[in-house]
Amino acid sequence: MTYRVLITDHPAATVDVERAVFDAAGVEMVVAESTDPASLAALAADVDAIATCFAKVPAAVLDNAPRCRTVARFGVGVDNIDVARAGELGIVVTNVPVYCVDEVADHTLMLLLALARRLVPFAADTAAGRWNRSLAPVPVRLRGKTFGIIGVGAIGSAVIPRASALGMDVLALRRHGGEIEGATAVSSLDELLTAADVVSLHLPLNSSTHHLIGARELGLMKPTALLLNTSRGGLVDTTALTAALSEGRLGGAGLDVTEPEPLPADHPLRTMANVVLTPHYAFSSDGSMADLSRTAGHHVLDVLAGRRPESIVNPEVLTSPALRTPELA
């Protein structure tokens, strides 16, 4: 039997890496031309696996995929996949949690430096033929300032030495507590927000973290503080953030992710001088994209061959009577 895998969308410009992985294993690849749920549901009807990047894989798609054994995410977060429904159907969901650690950590620092050095307004004005050192507020000295990290997984941990290298004092909040190498652990979100000059988010998006940073939390931050988000847009209440920035109650924001994504063309955040926006590409580099495609592809092959992949998002499915790959139990 030839297995078939549906590629809903992919992280790189081509599917060359994925094709090499699946061709070598004799697996047929179906690449979607549209990512709307109806189109994906139709394509999912006769596939054994689904691999997805940003496209949503809701229950309607999963319910129409009776042969599907696994959904593999090209990335870390799985908020675009109905993981609960996948579990009910006995489908294993995988992700790739460590492919872009250096890239996202570097991007976080880039956003910080761009904000602190007022890079965007100065660069744009100079490129336009002017030479005005008074265009924007005086840049911020980072040495001696406090950098607060919320979420100390692989990426948050990688940000710690980078912030330290700038001469910043690092505070960190980890859900399970305990000592944190290179940083001073704090016991509460409020404590970190109150003390930090820079707040950087490194958390998954789920029901407990949605709008973790809202009006109340922004009100605890220093009016000069900078907020960085390279994780998921839904961690921050966009309306509350926009109000805080426009009213001068926050110093600035560096956002690789937003809610919604992308922002409407006329959204105020797009034109604020103290906001740096990038199009959710912190994960991207020539090395990380190849690693991502290759690893996610091998996760699919592992499940189809009855081997446990190295990163299972819903491990409880392995003990479910509905498990579609009983060899994994």
C-alpha cells in the first residue's frame, strides 16, 4: 500500500525538502492549492497523514479524514490544529519545538535593538535623503536595564545570554518555578511586569495564555517599557496594546506576531514610530527551514511506520482505544 500525505501549506518557497523525504520512503505527496477548510476536507478524505504550517486544520477537516493517522506541524505552536478533536479520533499530533531556537532568539534581540536605537524612523528618514538626528527621541542605553522573560523553554533560555551580553539584568518567570540559569527567577507575572524595562514573551498560545498581556498587565509596566512578542499574537490584547502605546503609557513594542495576523492595512500599529512590526518570520533562516521540513516529514514517516516520533503534542492519545496507529501504544 502506498501512503499519501496532504501538505496543506509549507514553510519554504518550494516543497523540495519534503518531496525528497517522502519520495525516499515511497510516500505520495498531495499539495493543496487552497487552504480553506472545505478544500482541505475534500483532499483529506483519502490521505494517511496531514502536514501543515499556518493553515487551519479544524475538526471539519479531521472528521473527513478516516485514514489519517497523524497531523504534523511545520513549527512549534499547534493553535491552528484542533488537537482535542484529533485526540478523540485517535490521531497523533506532532510539532518541531527546537528547529529555530537561535533564529527566534536573535530576532527578539533585533526587535529590541531596533526599538532602543530608534532604527526604523532614522533609517527611513536617512534613506529619503535627509540627515536629521533629532527626528526621534534619544536612543535608550540598554546596559543596566532589566530584561524580563516570560516563558523559559528552549527559546526563552536562549534569549537569556543574549540579553546578558548587552549588559542587562535578566529576570525570568517560569510556570513551574525553580532556579533559572543566567537569570533571577521571579514568582509572579506582576512582579516581572513591574520591574522590567523590557518584557519578552516566549510562551505557547492556549486557553491559559490567551491575552496574558491585557489592559491590567500593561498598566503595571513602566511607561518607558518595551514589549517584545515573537511567540503568538494572541498572547497580547491588541486593542489594549494599541491604546497604551497611543496614550503614551508604554514606551514601544516589537512584534513579529499579532492578533489578528496580518493586521488590517489601516491599523494604527502599522504607523506608530515606536512600534516595529515584522511578518511572523522570526523562525526563518536558510538552515532552519530545511531542518523544519525534514524533521516534520520524518515525524510523519515515524507514525506511518509504527514508530513513536520524538515530539508528540497529545501523548494521551497513545493510551486511547481510538488510536489509529496501535503499534505506538
